[in-house]
Amino acid sequence: MMTDLVCAAAVPGFPPCPADVVAVRTTACVHEHFQDEPACAGHLVVLESGRMLCSACRNLGHICELRAVAEADPETGERHVLRR
């Protein structure tokens, strides 16, 4: 559990997801936003499938789907893009 992070599964106009974050995945969108997106257990599948929206674009006021999601190898730190 990563208590200092908030799940990235936010919907504008609604409070953030209150569940505990269990993983972080690196994401990329067509606007070249690359960031680490935290997710709770319930939203991790949504994030890994690329069905979550880019949080950087959402904060800028537009909707943008993720183009790539990667996870880091805990031993090497290398990021591997997840297949959808």
C-alpha cells in the first residue's frame, strides 16, 4: 500500500477515488505527456488496459486516452510496455 499517493482514476466533478494505491504505472498519451499514474486495486486493471484517461490532459481541461502503459521491473528498474 502506498499511502502518500492518490488513485489516478479521477472523474472531473467527482471526489478522487478513496481506495489505497497498490501500484504505479508509467503512462504516455498522444500529447507526449509521460507520467507515473498511481492506481488502487480496483482501478489497476482499467489503467493497465489503457482505458483510463491521461491525468495531465485532464488537468489541462481536455480528454485524452492513454497510448501506452508500462510497468517497472522491481529488480532492474527497466520499464516494459504492457500489451493491450
